Amino acid sequence: STRRQAQVNLDTIDRVTKEGDTVVVTGKVLGMGHLSKKVRICALHFSASAHKKLKEAKAEMVSIAEEIKHNPKANGIKVLP
């Protein structure tokens, strides 16, 4: 059920990360707030407003499946609920 998936806003990601971090969100990234750092975000879904703001911030957006192929040992990843 999508009601049980995590929802994380951009301002939360901005607060807990530093430049160059890789973050995994086990749900949906929402567009509230802004992102001031260039980070790599892996998530199940991205809202339209988050997608637009992440493009403006030049952040990298990938699916969790792509990240598993790219980094199978999960080195250097922060997981946000």
C-alpha cells in the first residue's frame, strides 16, 4: 500500500545531507522546501515539484533498482525513512 510508504520533503534531505552524499528514500520525495546541495537521491517515486526542483539544483535522481546495480554493496549511502 502506498499509504505506508515514507514521504520525505526536500528540506529534510537538505538538512541531513552534505555535498556529494547518496541518499535512499524508501518511498516518495516531495517538493516542499529546496535543495542547496548537489546530492544523489534514490527513491521509489518523485513528485512533479520535487523533480523540477531537483533538476534546478542539478541533483541526480535515480531509482532504487538503478542504485543497486551501480552500488551493490551500498557503500556510502544514507537511508531516510
